[in-house]
Amino acid sequence: MEVQNITAAVEGILFAAGEPVSVKRLAGILEIGEDAAESAIGELEAHYNDGGRGIRLVRMEDSVQLCSAPEYADVIRQTLEKRRVSQLSPTALEVLAIVAYFQPVTRAYVERVRGVDSSYTMGALQTRGLIEQCGQLQVLGRPALFQTTKTFLRTFGLTKLEELPPLPDMEEESEAKAQLREAIEAIQREQEVRKQAEELARELQESLFQDEKPSSAPEAVSDEAEG
């Protein structure tokens, strides 16, 4: 495939996808190397981002997406007749910050840090596509792990998590930092206790199983011994 056709194909895929597409996936679809895919993306990036156009090519970690230019957001919103998206509440921002800075995390971890139930807020953040489940913690009960999404990056104008601003007072000892450390250590202790309880229960079960085994039959006495 010619270079010009590759660039056009990448543009068509991104336009039709309507969501972030990884460079690796683009290369696989077009059966080209990732370097060639990156070159095509660079051409599109220059084409859309260097002129006064209504579309931007946005990078989000290892993925790219075509989005409308932010300076035309108002007229686009009026055209689509959509209401302004409600802002996140302070509670939602607090939960989102914990997930963003310490991901992947469990709901129990978030609740331990905040000190209150956070199930509703985490559900709302999932519904808005800002966080997502990304696996399970390998402890008793296998609680779900959560991380932020590419929608989170796009919403906050980030291309990767490393661009998050540093947490305040993390260089110096502070009450908030001490409380956070205590919460983390408490979770670790709880997990260790659960692990020990599982091992103890397993040992007890094995011990009971051994006790229930029938004893071996006594050896038969030979006729010579009886005589």
C-alpha cells in the first residue's frame, strides 16, 4: 500500500471508529509496521492540528482519536442539541483522584481512604466512562480492580497518566499522607490475616481428612505362628 493510501486509510478508520484506536491495532488492520502507522498518524496530526480546522487528532497514551476542535465546542453542542454535561461533584472528583493516582484500586481501598461508602459514586463514574474494571485482586473474595479510561484522559486534556499534576504535600510528611499510609497498611494487614486464615482452614481440612482415613488391617497370623 502506498504511503498516501496508508494515511487516508488511517484517517478513515479513526473517523469511523469514533473512539481511541491503538497504533498496534492500526498496524495490524493495515498489515504494516507500527513505524509506518506512526508516520501516517504524524501526517494526519500535522494536517489537522497545524491549521484552523474543526477536527483535531488527539493522542492518548498508545492510542489516537479524531475529535472536534475545542474552540468549536459551543456551536457543535448547539447543532447536536445536547445539554451541557453536568460537572462532577466534589465527591466524584475525590473518588476519581484516588483511582487516578493509585490505580489499579479496589472499591474497599477507595472507601478506606475516604472513610465512607463509595459504591454509588464509583458506579456513576463507570457509567460516565471515566473508570473501568481492569481485573480482580488475588485475595480472598477476589474484589474487582478499577482504573481510569481513555475518556478520563480526553476529558481532562491529558495524553498519558504521567501528565497528572503531582499530589500536594507528598514530598513532606503531612497528616493526609500519614492517614493514607495508615489506610494502606491496614488493608495490607487485613489481606495478610485473610491469607493466614485460608491457610489455617486448609491445614485443618487436611488434618480432618487424615483422621477419617480407615486404619490398615492387622497382618494375618500364619499357621506356623499359631502352632
